[in-house]
Amino acid sequence: MGCCNSKLDRPQKKKSSGLPGTTSSTTKKKNVSKANFVSQKKGAVEDHYTIIKKLGSGGFGTVYQVVDKRTNIERAMKELPRSKMTQEASAQMLSEVEILRTLDHPNIMKVYELIESRKSYYIITEFLTGGDLFGKLLKEKNLSEKAAAKYVYDFMSAINYCHKNGIVHRDLKPENLLLENSDPDAKIKVIDFGISQKLQPHHKLNQAVGTIFYMAPETFTGSYDEKCDIWSAGVILYIMLCGSPPFFAENVEQMAEIITQGNLTFRQPVWNSVSGEAKSLIQSMLATDPEDRLNAEQVLNHAWFKSYINNELPKTALSTEALGNLGKFHAQGKLEKSIMTFISSQVTSAKEDKEFAELFSKMDKNKDGKLSQREILEGYKELGITTPPGISEVLKKIDSDGSGFLDYTEFVTASKDWKSAFEKNELESAFKMYDQGGDGKLSLKELKESIPDIEDSDWEKFLLEADRNGDSQIGLEELKVYLMQKIS
């Protein structure tokens, strides 16, 4: 089944009420954004990555574990041979990359770059080692309610964020939910936005796509919206708790008929030990009429989660330090903000990213995937930290894309201990990715290609301040000294 052919407009954003003094996103100039650093380039992938091993393959391509030659960071690489791709499939792939580059949520897989060679496309993403949820379900048959609640809460937080940004996933299934690693508390990451679609408010999608076991009844009639994802999530939760799907038939036609009838039951003996709240949530997610079905935010607010999800902020050293850093964020110029955003989105360690993601998710009380000023102030209060003076002005400076809220990468950028980061290898890793010639020096051309949307006058000022030996190039130590001055 193919992707919907109708081209839907991006929903118009209203003037934000999140952070004071912000302007409408429809009129603002280009600002610093995580999406700016998802590059598209042409050339041989072997120039940048070493293939470690093959992880799997499908109808269109193969996934490999790779190492970035510039930084030694592990990534995943999806190879899509041009010979196997129709024009429609190529357009679908580019659409997926475009959607992923704009999404900024700790429970959505990160994409780093797209490389195009004569024979193939290569999508470079974060390397997730825990396998998919389908594999975990096969191994454990059915999960405890506590474990199921954690996983569903993770991926529904991502889906709520998508829906609030006008994106319908349309292919939610356990195979498209990857565990970050093998730890018991590993985060779930939503992947495969290949048939996702941007949906304008009050419009409908009209083509039946997805995987039959998880498709909502209304998708077969050709008029549906984002609530198709809620149905899919309900099917996943049902399988998590009992080990088998709620609807099953031998062929597609019979499956469509059974799903449309929607006769949901809890007959298996295993359901006798499942709470009434869990069954109630499943029934509300698998309502045949989408008007009766919960939306993503309502799912996250369901009473079942309150039994298992602790919404208190993690009282760790990083939490206290992060909010302390947030309150005194100093970076003023667009150039240093761009470098810091690049590091936050591309080379932050997995351990640190996990800690920031947990704090961000706990602060994000309404689960819309962004932090309002109110949520941030509540975070200070919950951790018992005195609210810094002038915090409103600080938050406006942190809001690099002018949205009126702090996105995940903006939060990480403002909360990191940058003096420590610059002394460690994070700045060096970023430097090596900027250094396209590999000579240990950054030319103005390399910098302009790596760091977009900086004014010529800003580049002149940067060279004047950073180029300490006057060779019209920037070395790692020169960059470090420059940035240290800017944040102190």
C-alpha cells in the first residue's frame, strides 16, 4: 500500500503564550534550530562512516551499525538502493527525513544526516541497541502492568507531541518502537515515519495505509485523522498485557471486517489479573467511533497511568545543576548558540542525554513535548531551588527558534555545563564534523557550510575575536578560548 497522494498544508501556528515577549512563528526570521544541523550531502558514505555490521534488512533497504570516522561515535545507517525505489518511494523517503529533522522529542529517534550517492540513499540516525518492542513481547509473552505503563507512556508522549504539531504517524506497531538499550528502565523511541503525514486542523486523510493488525476502522472508509494512531496504540497495549491481538483473521479482507465491527473482548484468563483501569483505558482507545475515542493527551491523563507513573522530578545532582545552569544561561550571540545547539543535538553522550530526557519529560506536565515558563518555574519549586532573578528574560534568550516555548534541544543547550563540555571531547567532536577537509583548521568556507544562517557581519566579528594567530582559520584551541569567553 502506498502513501497518501494528497498534499496537505502545514497547520498555521498561532501567536504563542508560552514565554513572554515572543512573536508569531509565521513572521519570525530564521533562528537557531536543531533542524538546521540535519545535513543533506552528496558523495561516498565510506568517506565519513565505517560499517561495523549489518543489523537487518527489509523490502527497501538494509540497516547497519556504523562509526563516524570524524568523531568515533556509533550511529545506525539505513541504506536505500536507488534501483529498488520508485519515484514515489524516493519522495516518501525524503518526506520522512524532513519530518524527522523537524521533530525534537526525547522519545523520537534522532536523524543526523542524509547522504546521497550515485547508487543509494543513506539515512544516518542514532544507534539504538535494545531491539524493538515486538522482540521484547515475544521474549516475555506479556508484560506487567507497571512495565506496560512505562512503555506506553513513553511512546504516547511522543505521539501527543506529533499530534500537537500536526503529524499523524499512521504505522504505530511494536516493530516501530525501539528500546534505547537493554537496561530495565530504557526509553522507548518511535521510529519509521515513512508513511506519516502532516494534517491541517479539521481536515481528513483518505488513503488506507499501515499494518493491517493495527489499522483503525475508519482508515478502511477513507476518512480519518490523528486518532488512527490512538487505535494502533490501544492494540499495542492490549498485546502487551495478554500476548495476543484483540482482532485476528486469516486474510486482509476478513481483518478489515472484524476491525470495523470492533467487538472487543477480554475473554482470556490472563485478563482476570489485569486491573479494571487498564481495561477501561483499552476500551477508550479502541472505541470504533473516533468521536468516542480518547485523544493522545487524554490517554496520558488516564487514571491507569497514575498508579504506575511517578511525576515527581528526579532529585539528582544533574537536575539541580541543570536548572541552575538554565537560570544563568549567558550565550548571547547566534553563532555560539548555533555551535552549542549542534553539540546538544549531535554529540551529547547517551548517558547525559538520558538524564536530560528524564528531567525534561518530568517537567513537561501536559506532555506536549515542550516547556512553558510555568512548567519551568514549577520545576524550580518542586526541586526546592530559588527561582533566579530575571528568569523571564533568560528564557526568552534561550528560546532560539522564537516558538514561545523551550523545545527539548533548547532545554539541553541551556542546561548543560558548557565549561565542562568544552574541556571534554564534545567540542572536539563538533570541530571534527565541521572540519570537512580534515586538516585540523576551520576555514570560513567550512564554517559557513556547517553553521547556517549567520550574518556576514557576525562572521567578520567572529574571525576578529577568535583568530588569535591571524591565519584566517580557526583551530580547536582558538574555538575553545572564544566560546569560553562568551559563556563566562
